[in-house]
Amino acid sequence: MTSPRGWHPLNPVFSRRELLRRSSAGFGSLALASILGQCGSPSQIEATMASPLAPRRPMFPARARRVIFLFMHGGPSQVDTFDYKPLLERDHGKPLPFAKPRVFSSPTSHLLKSPWKFRQYGQSGAWVSDLFPHLAQRVDDICFLKGMHGSNSRHGGALLELHTGSDTFVRPSMGSWISYGLGTENMDLPSYITICPTLTHGGVNAYNSAFLPAIHQGTPIGNAGTPSDQARIPFIQNSDRNPSELQRMELDLLRTFNESQLAQTGPDAALEGRINAFELAFRMQTSAPELQDISGESKATRDLYGLDDPITANFGRQCLMARRFSEAGVRFIQATHSYKWDQHSGLARDHAKNALEVDKPIAALLTDLKSRGLLDETLVLWGGEFGRTPVTELNGDGRDHNPEGYTMWLAGGGVKGGFSFGETDDYGYFSVKNKVHLHDLHATILALLGMDHERLTFRHVGRDFRLTDVHGHVVREIYG
């Protein structure tokens, strides 16, 4: 048995039974006081007391309260974006002077310099390629992780490892673990929303809750095949056709039937998840449509995100919705640029097109969060499932998958702005200094949210599971 720190079971001040007898009433009072402090209206208080999404305090003081994950599906090239390698330019066309990894997707050839120029920006002097002129103006808010590495060179496995911590098994996603650990800040909204999620390379497994309670699964808004201006939270579009009083009566009757079934069969996670989903959908009818209606945003905001430009409008709306959901208290929001960054050929053409679609919206998100005083408490994460090779494929116009060394970045949420941590080798192939594995990234994100990745566990089939499995170290060097 694990004992409280500073207390020894062989020499207690009084027995455990006596402790519970003396303090049992106080436990309930403390819980009620916490609920009353976090939820103002009677309906909010009732929902909180009944819901597994009830807001929970972090394990220790948190630096961030919520996360926005900007996922670049396909794998952006680190040596063409944020990891400047002068020797790659100098040695263009020559053989790589060391051995390539044993596992790769396609046959590769000689070194390929970046088609874009790199320049230094901000007080930090961070190097950014000409692919990201707008984001380059925000580098002093960004913490670059340039020694990232993962365990899988295939999209499916790498994508699941990034999202769930496992590249081989179905496991709860990062957003689900955060929802499970902290609950929601707004009982009328899901704690985890994914905007236009990918349909490939794992699909729903990238935002599923697996063996965690179903209420912690990501709520999808549209999918990768849906333009973001047509994406809506499902099952609430027609809520205005029936009076809320009638819907409440219908839901109460349905809940009676479901709870009767539970009484007969015992615990049923799927049925309990449906009960909670129905209740959440009922509450969302008033809050979600208003949040998704951006008609009230100013012209300045529309221009900032590029909403009236057909090139930037789609991802710009995703980023704006991420800000609006985050501001409303959603704990974890993901926006996906899918599936566009896999340039085995056409690197110069397609990476340029991709960056043009996301550069302005991402810079706008950082600018908007900061101007509203939200960036300090919102952790923004950017990256793909892996990077690209500094050597070309045999066609001479593309780069292969590279999980051995690549760049992701964080902003806000208690990390150092204008800071780079980690390095790849002289050509950008392998992480060689201050390496950060995806397990370390997950441990660090949880720590920034006030959670210990070794203590955030869930018992399933006789074992305590966690996001980082048996791995992970918190990268405290990036703390601001």
C-alpha cells in the first residue's frame, strides 16, 4: 500500500477508520464548495455533479489550462521549414556522408538542398524559411523542438504514436487523456473537439477514447472531406424544431429506460457513454451553434485569419474556431490540415501550396490569442507525424519519411518563447542533441497542464495504463 508522503503506516496519529469517521462530512463539503466555485448556475451545478466531465483540479500548479493542436498530416519537411542546414545547401547533389536508417519508405539518392531561402527573425534570431513569412513574425512566441524523433516510419503507425502514444495498439488519444484528467471548463461543451479530422491512417483511432469512458472521445466537427465552413457539431442541427421542454421530457424517459437496463446488466461503458452523450448534446444546443456562428467577427479578424481569401479560408476558419472553442473553455482542440504534406515528389510545388494555406491562419491564431490575453494559458502545438529526409527520392523532386529527426513547435502555455531546444546532425537527418521522443512530448504537455504522466493512469484488464506507457521524461528545459 502506498502511504501519504510524511506519514508512516506503522506509527499513525490515529487509525484510518477514525480518520474517515472524523472527516467524512468534510469531504462532501469540500467537493460541493469546489463545484459551486467552478459552476455558477443551478443547471451547471447539476450537470457538473452528474457528469464524468466535471472540472478537476490539476495534480500540481499548471502552466497551461488548455491545448490547441495544429496537425500537419503527412509530415512537413524540417529542413525546408525551421531547421536551417547550411551544409545541406553546400553539399547539394552529393551522397550522404553517413549511413541511412535501415527502415525507409522508398529508395533515396543524394542530398537535396532546400528550394527556399532561410532568414533570421525576431529578437531570438530564429531561422525560418521563406515558406512561412507570416509565422516568422511570431518566432519570439515560439519554442522549437528540433530534436524530435519517433518510432515508426509509416503514416498509420506514426500518426497513432503522435496521437495516442502507441504505434501498434488502439489506445486513448492525447486529448482523451487530458479530458479524463482535467474534465471540462464548460459543461455545455465537449472537453475535446477535433475539427475536420483525418479519415485515413487510423481515422477515428486518432481521437478515440479506447478503454477510457466514452465521454472523453473527441467530438468531430466535419472531417477531412468537409470544407470547414460546412463542418458542424453533429446531432444538434435540428434542435430548433422541438421545444427544449419536450426534448427534456424525451431525454428523461430515455434515461429511465437506459438506467433500468443498467440496473439489470450492471456496468456497461458503451451505454453509460450514450447516456452522457445525449445529455451533453442537449446542453450543447444553446452554446455550440452560437460558437460556430462567426458572422459577428469583425472585418479585422476576418482579414487577420484570411477568411475572405479562398487560399487561406478553409484552414483560417479552423484556426478561428479553435480560438473560439478554446476561449469558451474546451480543454483540447485539434485542427487538421489533411492529408497534404507527404511530398515524395513535387516538393517545391506542393510544400509551397501547403504553407500558403496555413501560414497566415496560424500566425493569426497566435496573434489573436496573445491580444486577448489567452496565449499564456493556452498551449499551441504544431507538427506532423514525422519529418522528411534531407536526401531526395530517386525522382529527384521529393523527400521520404523521416522519424529519426524533425521539428515540432510549441507556443504559449508556459513554454519559453524565442527558444530552440534540440538539434539534428549537420544535414538534418538524425536527432543528435537534446533529443525529444514523442513519449517525452506527451509527458511534457501533461506536466504543463499540471498532471504527472506517471500518475495519470486508468486500470484496464488488470493493468494501469497511461499515455506514455512505461516511457517519457518531462522536458523542463523549455519551461518559461
